[in-house]
Amino acid sequence: MFTKTFLSTLAAAALFAASASAICPGYKFGVSLTSNNGPWQVLDNACNIVHKVDAKNPCTAGVFDCNSAQTSPTALHLNGQNYACNADPNPESCNGQTIQVCCN
């Protein structure tokens, strides 16, 4: 009985730890800006970089549509797919970089 309870607790802790590291719940990607001069990074929910845009203004690189002020992505175009982007509702970060928007 002790072993079964211990393993269940261990499995629950592992599941919680895995979900705690995810970004942008309910979204496919998160976007971060590593510095004022770029690059912008597109990350999956596990903080893996899936695309990098080496441009000071990502709005001119063809990967993102942006707001009218050209300061924040509103859409992501990646691998032939289009994703709508919204401000990250939860202050999150990946690899020390703040997530700016979440895209789905």
C-alpha cells in the first residue's frame, strides 16, 4: 500500500512539475524578444526555440503581422500556418526571456 501511494504521489509531482514549466496555456506558441535589437524567438510550450527572427523590428520580417504601432505581433505565419497572437495573460518567461505574446 505504501509503495502504491508513494508512486502515485511521485507521479503527481512529476506531472505538476512538467505543467509548471509550460508557457502560454491553451496556445501553441509564445514569442519573446531577447533584447531591444532582437532576435525575436518563437517558442513552443516547453520553451524550445522553433523559429528565430533576427530583426530589430519583427513587423518587417514577414513572419509577423503587428499592431498599428508596429511594436507587438498580432499574428504569426510559420510553416505555412497562420496563428493569431495576443498579449500573454500570465507574466511568463522561457530561458530567462519574457514572453511577449501567445499565439494559437
